[in-house]
Amino acid sequence: MNKIKNLALVDDDEIFVFLTKMTIEESNIVDMVKVFRNGREAINFLNENSHDPTQLPEVILLDLSMPVMDGWQFLEEYIVLKPRIGKKIVIYIVSSSISPDDIQKAKNINEVTDYIIKPVTKEHLVEMLKNL
């Protein structure tokens, strides 16, 4: 199993971020976790570092409901930015939304690998990351 060098956690829920980051760090699967409180912070980071793939995450865990820029808006801007990024980034939507419309919308976006409904168990998170 290859180690993930960079993972981005894009979520404004402080408890989820804390627990997820702690779980990821304990799993020893990921070298560095970057946290962004909204989609705008994440897009700005990707845009500013698009020329340096070593700074970019291999995996993004993306919430849908956030202030400033939500997950859907992030994905819209990411799709435009993607051709300038010289790296494959795996995006998982991690949301508390159980709406069939949200799940179907996510399935229709090629850049989204999977839709995971919160809460995410430690075992599921570790297994998901190991399988990348």
C-alpha cells in the first residue's frame, strides 16, 4: 500500500474535522492533512499551487454544506481549474445529506469518486484510504 502524501479536508464542522484528522493521523496512511473551512479556501489553495503538484492533495474529502462556498460551488470551480492541475486528485463527497437528489447529482460528476454519508466510521475511512 502506498502512503498518501497530502489529503485535503474541506469541511466547516469542527468536530468532524477534529475526529477525522485524528483518525487519519492515527492510521499512518497519510503524511499531511490540510484543512480548509470552506470551498473558497480550498479552491484558492489549488489555484495558487496548480503549478506545483507536490503541494496538491492526492485526495479531497469534501463536505457539501459550508459557508462562503459550498461543495457544489467548489466542484464547479474545480472542473474549470482541473486542466491546469498536473495531478490526479481523488474527490470524495462526505456529507450528512441523505437526499437522493444530492447522491444522484454527485454520481453525475465525473470528478467525484464516491458519496459517503456522515457519520463515517474509523474503519470505513481507513479502508477507503487504503484502497486508493
